[in-house]
Amino acid sequence: MHNEQLKKFIESAAEKIIKAKRAVAFTGAGISVESGIPPFRGPDGLWSKYDPVFLDINYFQTNPGKSWILIKEIFYDFFGKAKFNDAHLALANMEKLGLIKAVITQNIDNLHQEAGSRNVYEFHGTSKYLLCSECGIKHNITDVRLDQLPPLCKECGGILRPDFVFFGEPIPEPANSLSFKEAEDADLFLVIGTTGEIMPASMIPFQAKQNGAFIVEVNTEPSRYTNEITDIFLKGKATSVMRRLIEEIEQIQN
């Protein structure tokens, strides 16, 4: 996509976002890649280096110690160092301006909240909290030591697990229902950094389109959505495109 063409598309998308009555963002792994968090799929994805079985709920319940070695390495030692980027900040600023009403994210990294977004639906849960498998109490990860694995609940001694969705588990409520409700109510859907391959999350933008939403997509490459439902495709890295989009919005509004 040539720069002049992208410029026109960004101008057009900014105007649409400003005019929208209820704009909602939907984000995937691509928004956090520039924060140093690799995607799960693809040639450089985590599953090319690790066997995903350690995140299967049945495997975890049988081998919590083995699962936890990799969970700690990936989600806490490695991902724990990640910081939000300009794309996360742009969405938080759009919410402050009253333009984005909610963010639905497939990511479990808590970076939207750290950037300042308030109304966030974590479709796949979060790595920020650990849940006791026995008594159900939630512990903030900052209050739990991971030098002994698996970590145990201070209240009952039960095994703790990250509060995100393992393979073989349903999407948690109310995140599931509320995300699809947002898709029904939105008149503009801003899709950022997702290929549209992960079910049932991938159905959310289709739900929005079905209910008449205008779809703006930000991605480095065409996705499952691009030719089927996208109205404006902004090709590029999430940080640079979102930075330009928020600048354009602020320019129009001033």
C-alpha cells in the first residue's frame, strides 16, 4: 500500500471513527508483537518452539508442575518484561476522547489496561491473576512467588493456575457474552492485529458486520476479514498506523 493511498485511508478512517456513535476495538496478537510478545501461530510463533500440550487443561491437571515450568518461562519471565506500545496508547487516548467505547482483546498480557484503557473485555482471560484450583480465590501475580512450582494458594494450599483460558476450556463469562453484545451494538469496529483464525473469538467482527458496523482493519498482511468484511484496510504495523490515526483524529477535532 503506497504512502499516499494509506494517508487517504487514514483520513477516511479517522472521520468515520469521529462520526461513529459506538466504536469498539477488537485486538489480537499483532498489537503486542511490537512490545516483544510473539504471536502463538506462524513461523516465529510460540508453537514453532513449544509443544502447546502444556496449555491443555487435562495435561495441566495431571502434570501441573511440568506445565508450570513452561508457563513461568513464557508468561512471567519473558512476557512479564513487556511494556505497552504506541498502539495500546492510541486506543487509550481514543477512549479518553470518548471515541472508543470498549476494547475486546484476545490477548492475556494486560497491556491495554497498563496503557490506560478502562473498558476492556479480556476474551481469553489474563495472566495478571492466578486462580486457586480448589477454593477459587484470585491472587494478583505480584503477590505470588514462583520460585516453587506449582505455586500454592495461601488460603487453602490448592494448586494455582493462571486466570486465562487453557485449551479445552470454554470462554469465561461475562467476557464471552459482553464481547458479542458489543459487536451487536457497535456501528464501527476497529480490528487490529488479528488474523481471524482463533474460534470463537474470530466470529466477533463478523457479528459486528452482520449488525451493520463499518469495519476498519489494521494489519501488516491481509487477514480472514480483509476481503470478506473490511471496509477500510490500513496496511502496516499497529504502532505506526495507530499513531497516525490518533494524530489525524486530533487534527480534525482541533
